[in-house]
Amino acid sequence: MKARYILPVLGLLLAGSSWAEGAHWGYHGKHGPKHWEGECQTGRAQSPINIRTGAATATELPALVFQYQPAGVQLVNNGHTVQLNIAPGSRIRIGEDVYELLQFHFHTPSEEQINGKPADMVAHLAHKNEQGELAVVAVLFKVGAENAALKSFWKDLPRKEGKLELDQQFNAFDLLPADFGYYAFSGSLTTPPCTEGVRWQVLKEPVTLSRAQLHAFKKIFPMNARPVQPLNEREVKASK
């Protein structure tokens, strides 16, 4: 994909606005997760979590129906991650609930852990329904074969804060694994102010990326993952 530089951007974008306004924050030192504000400090249903597969409740969860389509994308370095904003038209259906795909972004290592172990990277696909409620699908990546979907835009990863308009469409469906089995729980945004009430779906099956692809991202963001948070009274469900 060719790309055209547009303008600087600050904050982590969701639904066309920042979810990370307020005090400066980061992943290290005096601006790190221990010092984040808002529900990051006071919440009881925070993300990410460590998913203990043996403790997850196996149940008949609704199928994830991905109604994604090729769409125009805007590549963003917001100072905390690389994010792709998606033009309208792609949706996910979870039972009777429909959510519009807004954007997806990356963390390394994965913020979610499975039995105490993070994956090499994760993509968070962020969605919003007509009521303004958020649903995130997490796709875990492990080092292995080169990822063809990432390859289509990975060379354009912006090293500095700003936006790039990509000159061809991208279908987020290409990021997904073959199997859509998942873990489900109620959580929060993983960046300040860590707003709760987010519907989380973590896909069980990982996809691969090459070591070179992982290194290319880590050259920009060596580590941008919030530590796992207490589960408290929450239940984690696993699709059968």
C-alpha cells in the first residue's frame, strides 16, 4: 500500500475521538500504569486479565459473525500504538447485538495472558453499537510464518506521531484465525481512563507473524502493554 502523510495526532482514537485525554501517560516510569488516572485506579472490572483456561466456564456463547468488508483505512501513530481507523461498513454480530468496526490497534507483548503467558503481540479490534456500547475482539499473534494481512501495510508503519491515508482498501477479516472460538468477559479499555463496561472477546486460536514483522513494530513501540488486572468477582466464559 502506498501512503500519504497527513498531520500529527494525539491520543488513542475511538469513534473519531480520543479515549486517552487528560494527563500525559505511558508504559514506563512516572507516567506508567501505576500512575494512570480515572477508573484505572478505582475500577473493579479492569482489562487486561490473565485467562485461566481451566477456570473458564464452558458455555454456549453466541457465535461471532464477522460482517467485515474491504474498506478505506487511515494508519495512525498516536504515540502509544499503531492503529488503523476503518471506514464505515464493517460489522460484527454477537447474538442479536450488532457493532460497527471502528479501528484496530496493536500491543506487544499481548496484554491478555493465557494461563499466565502473553502472546508475542495482539490486535484489538474495537467496535461500537448504536447505544454507544463497546465490544473488542482480541486476536493473539505468535512468532511463526509471515502474516500476509500485516504485510500489506506493515512497511508503512509510521515511526512518528501522525496519520497516513492508505491508497487501497483493507479487509480486517484477513486478520482473523480460521476458528472463532473465544473467551468472553466484561472489562474495560486498557488505556486511560480505563472506562469499564466493555464487552471483551478473546479469540482462542492465535495467528502468526514473522520475527521480522514483530521486530518492525517493536522498533517503534518496544513494549506497550498494560499489566494484567485482578479478575475480582468476574466470570470468564469459554465457547464450547
